[in-house]
Amino acid sequence: MTSWLSRAFSVARFVRSGKAALFSVARFVRSGTAASSARRPSLLSRAGLLGVASLVIAVSSSRAEDTFFAQRVAPIFEEKCVACHGEKKQKGKLRLDSFAQLMRGGEGGGVVKAGAPKASELFIRVTMDPTDEEFMPADSKPPLTPDEVKVLEVWIAAGASETALLSSIKGAPALAAPQGPTVALAPDWHPRALQIAQLEKTLGLRLVPRSHVPTDGLVLRTASSPGRCDDAALAQLASVADLIVEAELARTQITDAGLTAIAAFANLRALDLTRTAVTSAGVGKLVVLKKLESINLTSTAVDDAGVAPLRSVASLKNVWTFDTKVSPPGPR
Amino acid sequence: MNYFPTPFQTRRAFLGRVSHGVGAVALASLLEKSSSLHAASARPAARGVVYPLPLPQKAKRVIWLTMAGGPSQFETFDPKPKLAELHGEAMPESLTRGQQLAQLQGQRLVCHAPQFPFAKFGKNQTEICSLFPHIGSVVDDICIIRSMTTDAINHDPAHMFMNTGSQIAGRPSMGAWVNYGLGSEAENLPGFVVMVSTGPGRSPQPIATRQWSSGFLPSRFQGVQLNGRGDAVHYLTNPGRVSRAQQGADVQAITALNRQHDAFVHDPEIATRIAQYEMAFQMQASVPELTDLRGEDARTLALYGCTPGDGSFAANCLLARRLAERGVRFIQLYHRDWDHHSLLKEELPLRAKEVDQACAALLTDLKQRGMLDDTLVVWTGEFGRTPMSQGNKGTVGRDHHNKSMSMWLAGGGVQRGRVYGATDELGYAAMENICTVHDLHATMLHQLGIRPDAFTVKFQGLDAKLTGVEGGGVIEGILA
């Protein structure tokens, strides 16, 4: 492996120096292939699903802001790769959180071959058959979009430069509209991962990420044992209040007092209070939840007076009031 | 959570359990992948191996209504006036040539008209059989697929295929896959519950318990069958003088012994046994509460049309809702006796009556409680039936058929009031938007937040997946 590495580096240097001969390139590709099967990582060593890493890419210099790398390439790594190839974890000894780290490569050597996307391990791994064990991102994490793949392709083809300006590299797909397809529902939960785990442990509740997207927020889940969730438990969630976008509190022990804690869940979109002891007096506290889209009050003591204040919550689409004193058909 | 076979294990013990061993290695690797956060968590067992989910969940749970025996699409959800016109005439050979048939092989194939009129229901004037007026009343909430197909033409393999994606027994059924992937939500109830009901009268084919097997996944993911009649679980109550505290002490002592043994041989089945003992102890308290329907008001009982504890499909539907409320992830109800080779005209209306109101009640009840949005309800048989008549078993019926069948889904992010796909004008084969069972599985996994192609477990050298080697495509056309 060491000899292969040094050879790869020397060939890479050779290529960079502009004297690339077909012969040596062919040898590079061949040895690269052999090495890649030899270092096929075991399923176990490839382990590592969850990036607890906070994902920061240094793009502080003002010049970097105009480069193709900083504007188009680095954000892809940041979103799709750095969780496992970054500061906190270095799967395959590869880091993608800076240009220098990227060019340093991983345990199998360089991953970018300037000018030749199809010979670059980085490009090969994200474009192979998604069911292949070596496909990246691994472990069911969201693959690169066709646009992102294209960005990598044109960037590598144009020389994989750190300094090339945004305008100098043609052929990249246009950026999505500013608002983008993913609206952040809550702040990234990763920096608070340990805190979250600790709360789950001490309170016996679950705080489950909605999806792989770190800004999709958490679901507060109590179905495992609703008896354990009470007002005191909710009060202890203050440190993660802004991360919770759905709260499943059906059949829990909470009362109107607990709704004070819930009123601090500023990003809450869905709230299930089915069969709890909440009353009309408490529900009024929830009008401060400006993102609330649905609230389930089935089988509670809430009545018309309780749901009336909810009309001021403009985002609210569904209010479920089956088996309550609210006059049918509840406000929809 | 260490599932590795160790050198302490004897050769015989290892070989005897080698199939579990292989699955277990894969499990261990998958668990390790997702371990960084939940190593510190209180209840790692509750977490599945797919974590965090690649997609936000549209469906948090599944209620699967299986009409065992293979309901005829011609007397349920696929109107075929042309078939009525050709009643009694020979089936065009161009359609049937080369088709494998279960009991009509080599017989003269004759068109058999739909036996009951169809009627239009709902805002969309969806045409379904008039034997299902209650389902008709909620037809705007469901999505009918008329172009489902399957591989199998016999009951057991067809159920197997529908449940596990393989006709050959031994694969995990979907409920096991889903709980393995997502983890079980309920602490005191199993994550995968099965109930079986049968109408009065005939004695239909049995449903084998291997239909809810966990296959090569650890057996704690297998389905647990509750009885609809009598005690939901046999021997649930402690014998006369045994108190709950005594029983708890017994379970603790047994668990301690099991852990000791487990420390020595590291067999995943011991972990399963420990989990099952603890679950059983929990269920001694949770099941009586689950099945105690005194809290359900008369309106609800009337909605379902059941008497609590009568073991009917309707009572099971009500229990399904209660299971869903209590965090059970995958609930599968079988209703038997849809295998109408003969007596189609006499028997099918009875089955329709047994399930029609209950299905509609379940949807209505989930909807009014705000649960239909995140509960995926699925109604299928194991295969369809032939447009040809079968007369060699007494009065006329229809044979098994795999080229066309009807099913429906509701809730869980599926479009409402939709009819998807179509069969040819005689209903012989799916023609438009043809769907496979793998597609159905892929769609269900997708709605549960799992990417179907990436959800695999190493087994016998393959990355085994629910959607099989061929894979399944998410049926995008039915998603909301």
C-alpha cells in the first residue's frame, strides 16, 4: 500500500507537471483499480452513520467567496459528506472539509485527479451503482443529486482548482432558487446531540430526528411509555425547545401547566394532545406558536372557548376536536 | 447489544444457529453504524437500524388488512362491463395462452360475468361493487389500485410473496423488516401484531404463522398474534396465588440466568429470549388494558358494528386502532375465506358484509381522531381471480390469478379519491401503470421514511432486501 501511495503521488506530480504520458496514466489507472479492490473496506470498518460533527468549512477569506470551489463544490461536501469525512470522523482517513484535506486524499491515496473526473475516486464513488457497497454517501444517506454530480464533474474536468473563479468554469447547472428545496424547520440539532441523548436517557422520552436533514428538526415521541411524560419532564426540555417540530403527547400525564413548556417550542408544527388532561384554560397559551399547523385535541376537556384563541394562529390548518365539547365541525 | 458469535461458542451450537449468526453479524454491523449517538441512550432497543431516517415519515405506522384467499377483483373494485357482455363465451386464447393456472389448467376457459352490479360513489363517482356501500361512503379517502400483479398463484407462496417479497418461506415479513428498520415504538406491546378472523361457516385454508416470521432477522422482530376471541393472549393471567410481584421476581431471576449464559455463548437468540420474557411480563399488564373496550362509547361500537370480544374482523379493526394509538408500528389483520373457486355468488357477499362496514369504520375513526394522515392502511388479497369461470368444484366460482388484482391504500401520504392503473377490458391482465408486489413494498417503505433500495441485510452472501433482487419502484403516481 505504501509503495502504491508513493507511486500514485509521484505519478500525480508527474501529471501535474504537465508531462503526462499515456503510458504512465494507464499504469496509474490500473494500479488504482487493483488497489481499490484490495482496500475494499469491510462492512464493519465502514461503520458510522451519524455525523455528530458540526460542519464547518473554512471559507473565511473574501477571495474564496468568488471561487467555484467555495461557492459550488464545498457546499456539496458540507451537506453530503462531511458528517463522515470531516473534523469529527474520518472514514477511510479521508476529510473533505477543506481543499487541502480533499487533495491530501484518504487511506487509498488521492481521490481527485485533476482534469479526469472518471478517473477520480471521489467521482467514481458517487456515480457508481447506488447498491454497490462502495457507493457514497454510504448507509442510505441521501445521494448526490444529478446537479451536484455535474458540478463535481465540471470542476474536476476544469482542473479541480481551489482558486478558479466562479465565472471561469462553465457547464455547471444553475443554482436552485434562493429559498431552495429544503426549508430549515429548526436549527441543526447535531451540536446538541449529546444533550439530546442525555435528555432521552434521564426523561425516558424520545427525541427523534425527522430525517437525515439536520435542519428538519426533532420529533418528541412518547408512545413508548406515555406514563413517563408529565409536566416536569416537559419543563426539562427547554434546552432543546427550538429543535422540536412535532410533539406526540397523546395519552401522556401532561396538564395545562405543561403547555407553558410547549409554548416555548418556537418551531413546533404538529402537536398531539389526544386524551390528556389539558383544558381550554391551557390551550390559549399556545397562540404564541406561530408555525403550528396542526393540533390534535381529541378526547380532551377542551371546548369552544378553548379553541377560539387558536383562530389567531395563521399557520394552523388542522384542529382535531373529536370527542370534545367543541361544537362540530371544529374549525378547519 | 453484542451479537457476535464468540470463540466460547461450541462448534455444534454455532452450526445449529448459523443462520441466526449470519443475520446477527449484519445486525451488529448495522447497529454499530448508527451507534454514535444512541450508545448513550436509555433504550437503544427502541431505535431501529435506519437512523436517522433518510426521508421524513409520511406514515408512522401501517395497518394491513389482508383478505386471505384472494378476493375477486370483479366483485370488488374492478368494473368490467365487457366481461358481462361475453359471459359464457370462450376466453380469447390470445390472452390466456401460456398462462399457468391453479385449478383450471387444461380446462375450457369461459368468460364469467361480474356477479354483482357496480355503483358510483363519492365526489369522484368512483365505481366499485355495490356489495361495499360503506367503503363506497369513504371512497374519496382511499386510493384504489386496479393494476396490481403478483408472481404466485397458490395461497401460501402468494401470501409469502406479499409479506416477504419472496415466494419461498424463510424471509422476514414486512412487519419484521419495518420494526427492525424503525425500531419498536411501544415498550409494553410488540411492534408487530397480527390478528386473524374468520367468518362463520366454511373452513378455509389456514394462515401459517410463518407469514409473520422474522426470517433471518432476530426473532424478537417477528409478529405476535393476539386472539380476537377469549383471552387475547393465552395464559395471560397469573395462576391463582401468584402475585404480579412474584411473577416479576421470577422473570428477573430467569433473565439473570439468561444473561449469565449469554455472557458465555453470545447467542442473539438469548437476547431475543430475554426481550420476549420481559415483553411477556409487560403484556400481562398492557394487554388487558388494550382489550378492555369499556372505554369505547356506544357510538364507536356502532360505527364498527361489533360486539367487543366477538373475534370478528370488525372487533379486530377496533383493536387495530387501539394498537395504533399505543404505538404499535405494524398491525396486520387477516380475514379468511375469500377463496371462491365455487359458491362465489353465495359466499362472497357474506365476506363483503363482514369487512365492508369495519374497513370504512376504521378509516372514519382514524380520520376523526387525526390519525389517518400518518397511518397507512392497506387492503389486499394475496392474488386476484380469473375472469374465467371455474365450474369443476361445484357451483361456479373463479380460479386464482396473478396477472391482475385490485387493492387499495389510505392515509399515510397516499392520494385520496384516486383510482390508479387499469386492466384490459376483460380484466385479465393489468395494462396501465402495472404494479408489482415489490413496488407496493417499496412504496410502503418510502412512506415510512426508508429508502427501499438501500435497506439491506447481509444474508447468505447477498444484500438481502424486502424488495428482492429485482427491486421495486416507489409508485410515485399515488403519492400525495
